[in-house]
Amino acid sequence: MTEEAATIDHAGVLAWIRRYAAVIEEHRVELVRLDTAIGDGDHGTNMDRGMKKVLEKLDGSEGDDIGATLKAVGMTLVSSVGGAAGPLYGTLFLQMGTATAGSSTLDVGALADALDAGVKGVQARGKAEPGDKTMVDALLPAVAALREAQADGGVGPAAAAERAAAAAEEGMKATIPMEARKGRASYLGPRSVGHQDPGATSSYLLLRSAGEAFATA
Amino acid sequence: MTEEAATIDHAGVLAWIRRYAAVIEEHRVELVRLDTAIGDGDHGTNMDRGMKKVLEKLDGSEGDDIGATLKAVGMTLVSSVGGAAGPLYGTLFLQMGTATAGSSTLDVGALADALDAGVKGVQARGKAEPGDKTMVDALLPAVAALREAQADGGVGPAAAAERAAAAAEEGMKATIPMEARKGRASYLGPRSVGHQDPGATSSYLLLRSAGEAFATA
Amino acid sequence: MKKLINAPDAVVREALEGMEHAYGDRLRISYDPAFIVRSDAPVQGKVGIVSGGGSGHEPMHGGFVGMGMLDAACPGEVFTSPTPDQMLEATKAVDGGAGVLHIVKNYTGDVMNFEMAADLAKGEGIEVEAVVTNDDVAVQDSLYTAGRRGVGITVIAEKICGAAAEERKSLAEVAEICRRVNGEGRSMGMALTPCMTPSSGEPSFELGEDEMEIGIGIHGEPGRYREPMAPAAQVVDRLATAVVEDLPYNSGDRVLAMVNGMGGTPLIELFVVYRELHRFLQERGITIERRLVGNYITSLEMAGCSITLLRLDDELTRLWDAPVDTPALRWGA
Amino acid sequence: MKKLINAPDAVVREALEGMEHAYGDRLRISYDPAFIVRSDAPVQGKVGIVSGGGSGHEPMHGGFVGMGMLDAACPGEVFTSPTPDQMLEATKAVDGGAGVLHIVKNYTGDVMNFEMAADLAKGEGIEVEAVVTNDDVAVQDSLYTAGRRGVGITVIAEKICGAAAEERKSLAEVAEICRRVNGEGRSMGMALTPCMTPSSGEPSFELGEDEMEIGIGIHGEPGRYREPMAPAAQVVDRLATAVVEDLPYNSGDRVLAMVNGMGGTPLIELFVVYRELHRFLQERGITIERRLVGNYITSLEMAGCSITLLRLDDELTRLWDAPVDTPALRWGA
Ligand SMILES: Nc1ncnc2c1ncn2[C@@H]1O[C@H](COP(=O)(O)OP(=O)(O)O)[C@@H](O)[C@H]1O
Ligand SMILES: Nc1ncnc2c1ncn2[C@@H]1O[C@H](COP(=O)(O)OP(=O)(O)O)[C@@H](O)[C@H]1O
Ligand SMILES: [Mg+2]
Ligand SMILES: [Mg+2]
Ligand SMILES: [Mg+2]
Ligand SMILES: [Mg+2]
């Protein structure tokens, strides 16, 4: 294990967002396929459109207020993604932004607080419970993993994010046998079983992007 | 060569019409395919609908006036076939009916006169010349063959009709390399080349039916 | 074959029954022979207007029966011209003493059947004029062939002649206006997919995954040539160039522009096509004064579109704007 | 993928431009954020009515903007709910001081985006009420799921609420009528073919040559189950039974019946379907008093149909009959 900084700074957060935009572009078609199977086939396109808008927005951004940047990301997603993912990812980032307002660095505890606040926002907006086969099923385990890393102590943000990504991946895979109870996939009833949830997949990618970005930050 | 009657009577004409209805039903799909290639794919269906109506009509018919029967066939075709074939085959039979009005038997000369009048009617209505890739290309050679049989003398109606059918078949096949100048196939221009004309095919079948019906009459 | 029907040979009759149930307050339906007539027909002193043709082009013509447009429509079997007895009875049903105009699309079958019907109607003492529409520039015109097909302009002619008849213009005048509309109108169509008649159950032609067919008719006939798929802008350039150069339409002309769907093309695509047509005409100094975007003269479920232009003058514009009240076209009433 | 478009991500914008060229006399188009608004908006003292949703369902909603129906429509990307900024700006553009009704189809995305927009609009001092339509009986209703989808009744609610607003009913009254329409309405749809969004370029589901999909949504979502192809009479029995038994509609009820095409189904088939629906309801003593047959809420080029019923009372009938003047629905004006 290489020596790792105990916090990430504003540049680290920007690297995360940029990495996520790239990863979403790479996985656009896969996300569309997943959404075609149990939804309406737009999740990849929606997220890709939104993250491209976010990149445009970030290009002109200044300062080192992580909260302000995360809020700007949230606002941009709200007004460019549409569908269910727009308000949900928008809320996720807006709440993370509120939780980190004024901070120029985040340690693992602050990261956990931020994601926790974000996911609470997602649940408040979308009313999804664990097991409903949504992005919540990837996000909640990630919050738990960050909390564990925080409790363990001595784990840096990159390692913590990697643990969170691993947990999110588990959560994402666990959506496969679930019957959807929220979102468009719920219309399929039992026919939704056997398919991986697209939103859980894009949420896993969000955590994986964090791990990758923080490791090289 | 078996002994053959020198004339056909009203029953022979009825047998011809009935035979034609059966042959059209058999070849319905083939005629549709031919018409799909260079037209709108309805020729088989149209002729089959019309000949079925003719059968219904004939069921109630009485008397031995060949002209009246042929006219009734023509009227029925006009009001049930539609498309180009309706007025054309309708006219063919109406004019054959006029030419044979009051006759209870037809010799080869009378047959030739009737078909000649019918085809003249078809040409008057449709303005098609030989070589335009229409039913006229099958019908005109049939008229010529009947005339020849008449001139040869001693040829009965069945044998004459067989010769006419052979001539019509030649004429039908000769439509393959032609570029259509009349009817729906003409819209294709050069792309109509290489396809057999559906109307010429149904006209050949009309003569073949005559040969078959007269032989067993 | 996937169609919402009960039996191939029952489609036309059952659809007529559906129309009767839906529009019984405004239309009367005759089944044998088959025709659709506005319920207040014959309108005394008004020229009656009758059209007809094969079914499968809905809403044309049955959807255009009503005040300000057709008095009657004769539906044939799918893609098959109707028969003279239908047109004869329809003509008798709409004759209000001022004569009857037959608007006939130029197809051998339609022309011959309408001719026979007109002869029969004249025999019964009804004054009949027939105008044959032939606006399809995809077909080469020649004295020695069947000539050009009648397509999109027919819809527009029916609307404009209907308005002229409501104004109590004479049969000669209405027929003259019909000829003028046809003379000032041009169309061309294309297809992305073939269609399939209920009775044949096979596609009207085969098209590769990357091909489109240009110069298509409305009966699933193959077009004049096929080409690789292209963006809407190029498709419109291709169709509109042929249309505009044929009349020709010149800078300064005012036109009615119709972007028509062939049946299976989503409306959103027709608006993209209309955008391109607007650009194309603007570049040439031609002004769109009136427009119609939608499915008006279709080929069953064929995907594709056609473009029709009509050069307008003040009278044609006024007649176009006049009230019309039919199932498929309705304004001012 | 065969579509009359220029580029997948330009479709919505270019179609809006086409609409602007076609209907610039009656509609104003905003592009960023995207919405369509009647050109005389805001109408002072009148409740404004805003709807919206993913594109690809044309004519819904943009084709329903105009006198007597919607004041504004917000088009999202194809099959994707629009965003709150669109709805907020549309709401501001149509607020004539009497408040604004949001008519929202029940999809998670639509509901959440409209909720955010309503919060923002209220923050700017505009009175907003939202009514969520959820008439699709194909989806099992439950407190613990996303609930039923809003489909065909939305079109009817937009028309009826538009008429109520023109009568200067209050926001509370118009919202109440909207809830009543939704409560008295039920729908179900089916598909013979899938559709394909421009950006995905792949069919929304796979269907065998002899299969149909029952309980389909309007976003190319797979339905509840698939079955072998059946005659129209059976298809209608299947859909109409589910619809009728759900409310339930009873003998003696008077209804508005809509037979809606999913986009790729020829009109002639929709009339065959309407014939069967008429028969079905007649057998059960239910009277069709008003009807709508055509493509109103579509799924791109999907072939198939949906059936919607609304139980009528005198007020709803009167509001339905009131004049409406929009690109896609027009009468009495
Ligand atoms: N109520 C909800 N709560 C949390 N996540 C949800 C909810 N509804 C849908 N989702 C997520 O949104 C994803 C679909 O997003 P997307 O396809 O962009 O939107 P839409 O369903 O509107 O087309 C689903 O895979 C699911 O993870
Ligand atoms: N002007 C014409 N003269 C003679 N025969 C013609 C003419 N036009 C068309 N036909 C014949 O009619 C046939 C097509 O008949 P059919 O398919 O029933 O009518 P439609 O072309 O109206 O669909 C052609 O194959 C051709 O033989
Ligand atoms: Mg989706
Ligand atoms: Mg044909
Ligand atoms: Mg035909
Ligand atoms: Mg969506």
C-alpha cells in the first residue's frame, strides 16, 4: 500500500467528476442496453448528456469550495438529465454539496457524511427502500463501507472509495434477482427479475470513478 | 387425336368459366407475387374475388344463350374485381357476349370472332399496344392462333383453344424482357424489365382453361 | 403478418362499420355497393364531389367526406380501385341538381372504373365531369405510357374544390379549379420500409437495412430507384429539388406545402422533414403561406414521406382557408 | 436504424423548429429551456395549463397547445421526462394571475421533475397545483410501487381541463375536474412491434413474428406479457375487459371512447378496432357518446393500439364538446 493523503482537495473532487464523465461515456451503450431490458432505454444517453453538460460547466468554474462545485454539478444534472435519474442524481449532488459547503478538503469522515446526506436526499425524493431494485441498492452499501473505513481509521480517501466501490458493485449485482418496486422497471413486475438495474450500475460507476480519481489525485 | 365436336355449347362455355375460376384460385398467390414485383400485389386477389362472384352468379343462371352468360360474367367482373383488371376483363367478356348474343353453340370461327371482339374492347378501353407488357400481349397471339385454326379448317374448339393457349403462353413469356408502358408497372420504367406481366399470365390461364374445359366438354 | 384485423377480406367492410359507428352523426355508409356520403347529401343546388380509390390510404378519401370537402368517397379493396357501381351509386346519392365532379387519381384502374361510372351516370341523366390528378414527378410523363400518378395534390384538390362547391360555383367552374390545382401542384415521395396488404401478407418490396426507396407510389409499388439511407436534409433536398424544378416553382412564388407521412413514420420525424423543406424553399425565395403536416394520403404502415407543393393565388388561398368539417380535416367549423 | 432525422441528438430541437415554422402564427417556441406556448399566453385571469413529458409521443403534448386545451407543453428528450427548468419557465409564461395546473403523467421521472418545478414556481409566487394521471390498468396499483402509468386519459384530461379553464373556472375547480377525469378514466394498450429511439438505435424489445405484447406502455417498455397474435376482436376483448372491469364501467354508463394508434398502425386498422370496441361495449350496455379514433399518444413507430374510456357526466360532455383549436385537435373554432 502506497502512502496516501488523508484528505482530498478541490482538485481531487474535480478529478472525480471528470473521471465519472469519461466512465459514463464509455458505458453509455451498456447503460442503454440495461435500461432497454427493463425500462425505456435512455439511462446511458441521459447520464452522458448530463455529464457532458457538467464538464462544460466545470470548465469555467473557479475557487476551491467543494460544496459549491458539487452543488453546481447537481444543478446542471437536474436541468439536463431529465427522466428519473435527473432529479435523483441532481439531488444526490445537491445534498452532497450542502453537506460539504465551504470545505476545501474532505477526509474519509467528511466523504461519508456527504454521501450519506446525498443518499438520504435520493431516498427522500424517490421513496425507494433497499430491495426496490434502484440506485439506492448500490448507494447505501457504499455509505456503509465509507462509514466502516472511517471507523477502522487510518484508511485514506482513495482506499475508502475503493471499498465503497466494491460494496456498491455487490449492491449492484444484488439487484439482478430483485423484482422492481420503484421506477419504470416496476411496471414489468416479475419480468424485471434477472436484470441488473441501470441506475444501480451508474451509481456503482460513480463510486468506482471516485476510487480511481482519488488514487491518482 | 380423338374425335372432337365441331362446336361447343352453353354447357361448354359454363365449364370454361368454372374451370377458369378454379385455375385462378390455384394461381392466386402466384399472380399476387407477379404483381408485387412490378405492381401493387393485388391481381390474384382481385381476379379470385371476381371469379368467385361469377360462380355465385352462374349458379342461378338459366337458358342456353352463350352471349347472355358471357355478358353476365362481364358485368360481374366489372362490379367485383376493381383495379385495372376489372374494367379490362369485364370489357373482354362483355364484348365477347355481344359478339355471341343469341348463340347456343360456337364453332371455332365464332370463338375467334368473340375473342377478337373482346380483345378489341380491351384495347379500346386500355389503349395498350402489343409490346406494352400487358394482357394484350397474351390475348392478341391467342386471337391469331384461333384465326389460323379456323383457316386450317377441321380443327375443333378444344384443339383450337389449345393452340390459342400455347400462343398466349408464348406471348406471356415474351412480356418478361419488355419494359412496361401501360398500367402500374410502367411507373417502374426500366426496372419493370425481367418480370412476367401478371395480366398476361391471367390471360394465358383463361385460354388454357378453355382448352382444358373444351377437351372434356 | 401482424395487423389489427379479423380477416384479410373483411378489413374494408369492418373499417367502414367502424367509421359508421364513429361518425354516424355526420356520415352515412352504404355497404353494397360501398361508399361513404355526408349525411345531408344531396345538397340541393351544390355541385357534388365524389372521389375514391383503393383502401389503405386512410384518411384519404373517406376521412375527407363532409362539409367543405367531399360529398362522397368510394373505397375499393386495399390498393384496388373501386368499381363503377360504387361510383355510380355515390354519384346518384350526391347529385343535388348541379352536377357531380369526379376527382380521379391517375391510375389505369381508377381512370377506367370512373370512366365507366361516368358513362352510366350520364346515361341516367346526371351531369358528370371528371378531373384526373397526376402530380407525381417521380414518374416520367409521356403520351405513350400510363402517365404520372395522382398523389398528394388530390387531398388538396378535394379541399379546395369542396370549398368552391360550397360557394355554389358551377360544375364547370369547380372542375376548372380542380384542373388548376392539379396543374399548379407537384409531389414526390419516398419510403424507408415497404408495406404489406392484408391479402398478400408479403412485403411490397424488399429494402436493405441501409437503403431507402425514392419515388415511391402510394400502393406499395417499388419506386424509381433505391439509395443508401441519408439524413433528412438530403432526403428533402432530393424530393424537393425534383418537385420544384418540375413545374418549376420560382423565387417569389407563394405555396401551400404538405409534408405527408406514408403511415408508419412518427409525427416528430415529419416535423424534422418540414423544417428541412422550409429551409429548402426559403433558400430559393419560395414562401410557404399555408401548410399541412401529418398523415393524409398513406400506404398502410409504410414508413416514409411525401412532399407536395401547390402554387397559391388569392382565390386558391381563400378556398383553402374556407371552413371544412370532416373526420380528418377540420377548421373554421 | 431508419428514421427521417439528421442526427439522434438533434431530433427534438429540429422538430420544434419545424413546429415553429408550421404553427408560428399560433404557437411560440422557446428553445432553452425548451417549451411550446400558445402565442396569446399568458391569458389574463385564466388558469394556465402546462403538461409535458418525453418526446416521441406526438402529437402529445405539443400538438395540444392552443385555445381550449394546453397553454404550454414541455418536450423532453425522446422518452425522457423534461427537466424542472423547462416546466418552471413554461409555468411563468402561462401564469395569467389565476394560477397554473400541471398535468403530469405518473412516471417517476415526470413526477419528480414536475415536483421540483412546482416548488421553484411557488418560490416565485405562482400558485401551482399538480394532478397526476394514472389510468393504465396494465400496471398493478400498489402503495409500495411506482403505481400505474398515466397514458391515454391525459389527452382527454388536457382537453376537458382546457375547456374548464377557458370558462374561467378557478385553479381548484380545474384541478378537481382533472382529478375527476382521471378517476373516471381507464386505459390499456398493446403492441405488434417494438419501437426504437433515435439514440439507442435498437428495438425496445424483441417480438416473434407471431407474437404480440399486451399491457404495453408508451415508452417502448415491454408489456406485462406476450401472447400469440390474435384477431382484432380478441385483442379488443382482452384490452376492453381489463379496462371495463377495473373501474368498473357498468351497464347504463355513458362513455367517451378513444381508440389510439401507437404510431405505426394504419388508420384502417384503428377503425376495425373501433368497430370491435363498439360491439364489446354495446354487449355490456355501455353507450359510447363521444369518441376519438386516431394517433394521439404514440410511441414513435410502434404498431399497436390502446383503448381509453372515460365515464361521462353532463359537465364532462359539455367541456369535451367545447371549442378547441390546436394543431392536433380542433373543432368548433
Ligand atoms: N424512486 C426511485 N428511487 C431511486 N431510484 C430510482 C427511482 N426510480 C427510478 N430510479 C432509478 O432510475 C433509474 C432509471 O433512470 P432513467 O432511465 O434515466 O430514468 P427513466 O426511468 O425516467 O427513464 C433506474 O434504473 C433506478 O435505478
Ligand atoms: N392499359 C392497359 N391495357 C391492358 N392491360 C392493362 C392495362 N393496364 C394494366 N393492364 C393489365 O392489368 C394488370 C394488372 O391488373 P391488376 O393488378 O388487377 O390492376 P391494378 O394495376 O389496378 O392493381 C397488368 O398486369 C396488365 O396486364
Ligand atoms: Mg430510462
Ligand atoms: Mg395490381
Ligand atoms: Mg391495384
Ligand atoms: Mg426515460
